[in-house]
Amino acid sequence: MDSALTARLAQICGAASVISDPQELRTYECDGLTAHRCSPGLAVLPQSAEEVAAVVRECAASRTPFVARGSGTGLSGGALPRSDGVLIVLSKMRAILEIDPVSRRAIVEPGVTNLAVSKAAERYGLFYAPDPSSQLVCSVGGNVAENSGGAHCLKYGFTVHHVTGLEIVTPEGELTWLGDGTGAAPGYDLVGMFTGSEGTLGIVTKIAVKLTVIPEAVTTLLAAFTTMGAGGAAVSAIISAGILPGAIEMMDALAIEAAEAAVHCEYPEGAGAVLIVELDGPRGDVTREEAAVREICTKAGAYEIRAARDAAERAAIWRGRKSAFAAVGRISPAYIVQDGVVPRTALPAVLDRISELSAAAGIRVANVFHAGDGNLHPLVLFDDAVPGEQEAAEKVSGAILDLCIEHGGSITGEHGVGVDKSRYLPRMFGADDLATMQLLRCAFDPAGLCNPGKIFPTPRLCGEVPGIRRDPHPLVASGQLDQF
Ligand SMILES: Cc1cc2nc3c(=O)[nH]c(=O)nc-3n(C[C@H](O)[C@H](O)[C@H](O)COP(=O)(O)OP(=O)(O)OC[C@H]3O[C@@H](n4cnc5c(N)ncnc54)[C@H](O)[C@@H]3O)c2cc1C
């Protein structure tokens, strides 16, 4: 990395917050997706929004690419650094700046962990609803960039439904607010557009979020079925009965085996599938809904239904589910965590087809997923010491995404496109769609310096003609948009 730039960044952030030692830089070479690795040219850990803005201005002036990083738990390589670039690590900016219990809002810095917001709000009877399973460590800034979901997003919605304003640093280094913190600002929904943009439109430096009232009662049920089909039928029946649980999660036999090996969650013996159904709200509603869910699950073939009697039993039921990704390490030397979505009604057909793909390729697939919103997380297991297995696993993994698209779903539900899935994007969007998205990106980042190489299949500079298109984009040709 250019030594003059290093010196200027050390002046801005302090020498102790600039990392240039190659050994230390290896800490940041990947996120939760370890298949992609690259040490950054330089890492900086700013302590304020003003420092972030000054760092970005230096990068813009020297035409140096830069990448934001929160806690590095992303599963699509979104925070993968550039060897010729600066990694801007937000983990020192973790203050909860304001909690307003009256308007039920908080303003936080981007490096604060997701769970820390709920913990701080608890004394007011409030919590921050989006709850990725990584919530103990992942940052709210990373959640905004990925529009993260979680087990309770079925009822409460995704990150985008809880963010009302964002302070950002634009790719040119300007510090500005999107939205007014109420969620009701007139004009284009720039907060909605920025949320889920995977760090490609700028860097979030403050987040205004809604807080939600902690429900009066919570009941967590664990229902065991002999087959996935029976569990899937119960999911459809619960929703069509008009019940909206906080969460409906499902695990198949292989995922249960892994969770048992890792955390001894003691799910019912012989289960081909377990369903975790969490009901929350006013006590009377929860009691009524629990009775209805028990009846529906029994009709669908549940052979055992347990209800958590206290917080410890509730945590025990969730332990198996929340540990599932890491737990498959107990039953397989290597695995791919896939993330796709299908309409809930397509779940049975898609799960059957995944079993067929798995059997045909001789590659085991464990299924653990947010059943209520059709968000699949197939864990594709392989042994990287066996020649050809990794390639076979990647093929199965790609075929699962094709299956999601075929059924009207998406190649990602909550983990983002990042660097990992950019090659699949053209399977879902045509050249015109991709070109239009590039126009939006280029409107924010004309120099192409902000997290380049992510989301889109072919990184290109904004002045270049996108994709295979040689004529101007129709919106540009009609004068409705400018090509930068
Ligand atoms: C065990 C495990 C379980 C998980 N469970 C879930 C789950 O249930 N639901 C879910 O949605 N995800 C889940 N994830 C994925 C991951 O935790 C989320 O994507 C999370 O939001 C990433 O946050 P992070 O702070 O680690 O971000 P990072 O990995 O550091 O970065 C992710 C992306 O955000 C960008 N970014 C980070 N900070 C900023 C910022 N301040 N401004 C602009 N861009 C920024 C980065 O450039 C990158 O593109 C899980 C991951 C693991 C390892």
C-alpha cells in the first residue's frame, strides 16, 4: 500500500488504528465464508463518523478501492477485502447513542452488536426485533448492509422494516443522513434502497432503529415428525389457519444429528423432522394459538410435542437450531451454507427435489430453515480431502439455487450475493435488469471504488457500457436516466 496514503490515514485515525503488518492483516482476509480469502492492502479502525468520512475522502482522492467490514460474520464474502485497497473496520464504533423509550427508537453506531441493542432496550420493556442467529457477534451496520433476517422475521419483518434513518458516508466522502429517523420522510425511500446494498453504495455510520415492545407471553413448542413432508404440511396448515407465529423453524434428520453431536439438544428420538413454533403476544392469544398449533401438528402426524416451561427450556429448544450451521462440522469435514428462498407452498416439492439431487450426486445435504417464510438453508456436506467432492458439492449447491429460481424464489434470502453468488445473478435477472441496477450503483459510486467486485458478475467502471449491451440502456436512450 502507498506509504503516503498510510501516513495520511494514520494522521486521521491515529497510528494504533492503522494496520499494515501482513501477519496482522490476515485477521481480516475473509468473512464467515472462508472459501474466499484475500488480505487487505491496509486496514483502518476509525472511531467516529468524521474519521470514516476523512478516510473515504483520502481513498477517493487516491483512487484506492475500499471495503467496509463489521464483525465479519457475513456468509457471502461481502466483506472480502482487496489486496490493493483499504479495509474500513467499524468495530470500534459500537456506542448506543440514544434510546428513546417514548417514541420507541434508538440511534446506534454501526459496530454495535445486534444483541447489545436488545439488551440495552430491555430495561424499557423493548427489544430490537431482527434477530439473525449470529446476533451475539454480528454488527447492526452489517445487518443493514445485508438486510439481515432471522428466526423471528416471519412476524416482525427484516432489518429494512426496522430502520428509519441512516447516517452514511458517500463513496466520495460526504457525511449525510438518509431518512429523518421517523420512517415517514417524504420523497424516495433512500433508506430502503440503501438497506441490503451490501456495502456498495457507501458506509453506514449511524443507524436510527425502531424498538418493539417485548410481548407479554411467549410459548416455544417443539414438534417431532417422522418425515419432512408431514412437518411441511403442518407449517402450511398453521399459516392457513390464520396464525402468525413469531417463528417457525424446521430441521431435518441430518441437521438434528449434527446438532445432537454438537450441543446435545435432546430433541425427540427418531425424528425425521422437527418444527420449532414460537408464539408470542398477549397471554390470552398465545394460549389459544398454542392449543390450535398442537391440534394442527397432531393432525399432521407429530408424534411428540413439547412446550418450554421456562426461559431455560426455551433456550434449550433454540440451542439445537441456533447451533446448526456450526454443528454440521461434527459430521462433515467441510460444508457449504446455502441460502435460497421459495414460496412457502413450494417447500414440499423443493425439499423432495433436493433429496433427489443429493442422492444422485452422492452428496449429503442437511436442511435447516426458516420454514415460515420459505427461506432454505441447505448445508451441503463434503470431504475436501476426497478428489472431486468439493466440485460435486458446488454443483449440488448451484442446482439448489436453480431450483429456487424455477419455483419463483430467489438465490438469496438473507445472506446476500457478495462475491460468492454474483455468478448466479444472471440466472435470475436479464441484462436490462442488471444494467439498471448498475446505473443506481454508479449514481452513488461513479468511480467504482466502494466494495468493487461484489454483487454484480462482472465488475466494471461506471463509464463502461454494461454487460453484453452495446446500445445505450433504454432508460438512458429515452432521457429518463443519465449514464455516468
Ligand atoms: C453462525 C451464523 C449464523 C447466521 N445467521 C444469520 C441469520 O439468521 N440471518 C441472517 O440474515 N444472516 C445470518 N448470518 C450472516 C451474517 O451474520 C449477517 O449477514 C450479518 O448481518 C453480517 O454482519 P457483520 O457485522 O458480520 O457484517 P460483515 O460480514 O462484516 O459485512 C457484511 C457486509 O456488510 C458490509 N458492511 C459492514 N458494515 C458496514 C457498514 N457500516 N456500512 C456499509 N456496509 C457495511 C460489508 O462490506 C459486507 O458487504 C449468519 C452468520 C453466521 C456465521
